[in-house]
Amino acid sequence: GQQLNQSPQSMFIQEGEDVSMNCTSSSIFNTWLWYKQDPGEGPVLLIALYKAGELTSNGRLTAQFGTTRKDSFLNISASIPSDVGIYFCAGSSRSQGGSEKLVFGKGTKLTVNP
Amino acid sequence: GAVVSQHPSRVICKSGTSVKIECRSLDFQATTMFWYRQFPKQSLMLMATSNEGSKATYEQGVEKDKFLINHASLTLSTLTVTSAHPEDSSFYICSASYLSSYNEQFFGPGTRLTVL
């Protein structure tokens, strides 16, 4: 089945630093989603990407849909303590008009030291 | 917008009993709802996909007779864990999407199930 390789598994950074994480796949996806999960909570959608090469920002977050359709990255600039959590990438192979199940990466655990 | 709720948030039950978890889309009509379980420090594992008025589609290895899913309306899906055992203890999360949401899934806050 489809699998996503997400890296790094964990990151320990100082407040104010920039962060980058990425996901790669052996197969093509038409949708890439980035979620953040806080402990004991459900994932919250951060950014959705639908076109190869697309670069989308949401505040201090920026994500890109790779041109090969097999990868995506998420950048967080000027990290703050509340950025702590687990970040998941997710991909889907259906582009529109229906709900296709998502394939999830294993997550990147981010720790921000004040 | 796109708010999903789950109830209860936590449940503790005795082995052998059944537990029902509700998932509701509060401000949209969910054409599809998904049920996941998540073990500590692991990613989300899809259990089943359900469309309103249809039988759920279960992932390989998930027992449909043990995890009963009902999607009776466009805003409500339920997951019933029947004859629960300690190994069923986990974090259960639902998500919902709508026809024009382009595969975006909106997640509920999760339900922590502990089976004694």
C-alpha cells in the first residue's frame, strides 16, 4: 500500500528558530495536507495543497507541494512555545469531487525550548 | 467552520461491555466520516470509512463485528466497540469531510477509551 516517509521524527529547537520537515512518497498524490496534533486532542488542519509546485502560507507556516507530486515540506518560521506538538503530513490520490481516504506520515514531534 | 465534536471525551469500562462513541459535524453536512485509532506515540490508523446511509468500509484487519459503525445522518456517525477488552484501549478519533472539501478531513477531539 501507499506509505509516506516523514522526517525528522523529532526536533528540539530554541524559540525563534525556523523549522523544516518533509514527507516523501513512492507514489503520486494529488492532495497534500499538513496537520498538527496536541496531546490528547485530534489533529487540526494547518495547510492544504492541491497543485504540483503550489506554495501556500498560513501565518508563520509555509508548505509546498513538490513538483513530482511525491513530496511536500512544511516550514515554520520564528518558532514559539505554542508550536510544540506533533505534525503529520497526509496525502490523498483523489483530486476532487469525492472523499478519498488519507495516508498519514508517522509524524514529527516538535519541542521548542523557551 | 468545519467543526467536529466527539462524545464522550473519555470513557472507562469493564471488560466485556460495549461502548458507543458519537461523532458529529456541527456546522456542515458530512458526506463521509472516518474512524481512526491511535496508540501512544504512533500515527493515526484508519479503521473504517462510512458514507451516510451506506455500510461502512473497513480496513484490512479491522473486525466489523467488533467495531460497529452507523452513519445514520449527514451529521452523526457512531462507533460501538462491542465486548471490549483491555487491548481495545486506545484513542479513537473521527473525522468528517464533505463533497466539495477536496479531501480535507476535519477531525474531532478524540475519545480516550480505557478498558479495565
